Amino acid sequence: MIEQYGWSDLLAQAFAPHARAGLTPGRVVVQQRNGYRVLADQGELRAKAAGRLMHEAGEAGHPVVGDWVALSLEPGQRSATIHAILPRRTAFVRRAAHSVQDVQVIAANIDVAFVVTSLNADLNPRRIERFLAAAWQSGARPVLVLTKADLSPDLDAQRAEMQALAADCPVVVVSARQGQGLDGLLAHLAPGETCVLIGSSGVGKSTLVNALLGEDRMATEAIRESDDQGRHTTSHRQLVRLPGGGLIIDSPGIREVGLIDAEEGVSAVFDDIEALVAACRFSDCSHGGEPGCAVQAALKSGALAPARWASFQKLGAELAAVEDKAARLAKDAKRRGQKSYRSAKKADRDAG
């Protein structure tokens, strides 16, 4: 059973210590607020995380969809307890809301990240750049998926714009309702591989999953006609197996991805700008008024769009600010620890 969900000899080797402890391997296939569903050789089981696991792990260490876990089974029940998580090969993460240090893991052990956006009025190149940066950073292969092709006012122009933005990332145009482009999309997912759908609400992720499954298993809802904005229809993350043997994770819409530790992902998305920066006459060029600035030359000639340059600067500044704030928080925590230690030592001396 678990072989159909990506279990391998390498995973079996990593699981060996847990097997000796009498635990059972499984993969998290549904993640909800009140618990999990896990696929094991015994079938699909309801599961909860052990208190010790939840206590010792930060948010990034909690089980998520796609994780391989070590379970203890409840005798005579269709339920289990998760005691450990196997090391993740890859993970799609974002900075947790209202935090500069905490990481929220969206999906684990993914091979492909389908960055999904619809070809309607909600098409946003700057948001796509951010999503692609996080996808590259995850360790998975990103694929930009343009849905609702039947609603595009100018399909060829939009496809060309997105292809230029996506650099080396494949771009696939689909219309799930018309069955257009589905075979081309599946060509990027081999049997046994896992992909995750990432995108805003209303871009057609659940409709796309239903089309690939050949059945209406995921709840869907039409976008608002007034502004083309999406509605949240998926309330939890879920991994399903496709007829061809691939695995796909549907997830609730994400309006914004807060980047964290994503320098490599940003470089991959903006490799054209990175090449321009490297071509400047001076290595410390600020790309303002210095002579021999390749960036300014590209802006003046039209080879580099001002909006794309501004996006690159914004994401770079965001990453630097997050790193600086995290360093300050770490320094403050160390200072507080040292102060507590000195206070405790003083109290010991006074008591003696």
C-alpha cells in the first residue's frame, strides 16, 4: 500500500530505528486543525501527534501533508499516534504570519511544485515571482501553470509574458473545464512522484485536481464576477493519488508568501538581473548613477522592465530585513540568557 505513495528503500533505511522500536511507517495524506489522516499498509487511519512531539518541535517540526511518519497503532481501532517524522527531502515553506523567524511548512517531500495562477483579471506577475522564488527554494522542480485559458483576453500575449518571467521554469497552459493542456501538465509528474499546487484562492487548483482525477472529489466554487477574486473552497491540505500513479497535494489558497532563507530561490527567478549585476563595471555598484552600470543601461534600453527591477529590489530588501531582525532577536535572547545566568550566580553567592 505505502509503495503506491512513494515509499522507497531509502525511506526504509531511515525508518529502521523506528521499526526496531515497534512503530509502523505511514504518510500524512490529510492535515486538518483537529488532526491528521495517515496512509499506512493497514489502510487510511485517523491520527494525532504525540504530545511530546508537539512540545519538542517548533511549528516547522509539526507533521504536515507529505511527511513520512512513525506510528503506534491503536489495537482494534482505525487510529494511530504519530511519534516521529522522518527527515524531509524537500519542503515548501513560507514565513509564518506575524513572525520573522517562524517557518510554516505547506507540504513536505515534494518533487514538483505547480505554481498555479489564472488567466483572468487577477493575474499578478509580481505575486508569481514571489511564489516561484519559494518554489525554487523548496528543492522541488517548479512548473508555472496558467489555468482558465478559456477566460484569457489575449492568450498568446499572456503566455509570452509569463514565459519571460518564469526563466527556466516550464510554463503549461490549461483549461480544466475544457480538458485543455492536462496531458502536458501530467508529463511533468512521473508515477510515484509528489507535486503540490500553490496559488491564490480561486485560481482553479481544486478544479484542476478534479480534472486530473476524472471525478469531482474536491469542493469548488466560482470566482466573484465583480472583481475576479477567488473564494476559499479548500479548507485543509490533502494528498491524493492520480490514476497514472502520480501524487498531488491540494492546499488552501495563499494570497501572499512571506519569504525566508530564500536567496537561492530569488536568484533563480531573477537570473537575468543577477547576470546584469555581475556585468556592472564596479563590484560595489549601487545601480544608481555609477558609470558602467549594466542594470541602468538595461533599464534605459527597455531590456529590463522597471517593475521587474523594483520587484527584485523589494524581495532582496525583504530577505535582508528578515535576516537582520532575526539576528537582533537572537542577540537579545543571548543577552537575556547571560543576564539571567549572572543574576542566578549572584543569588548563589549572596545565599552562601
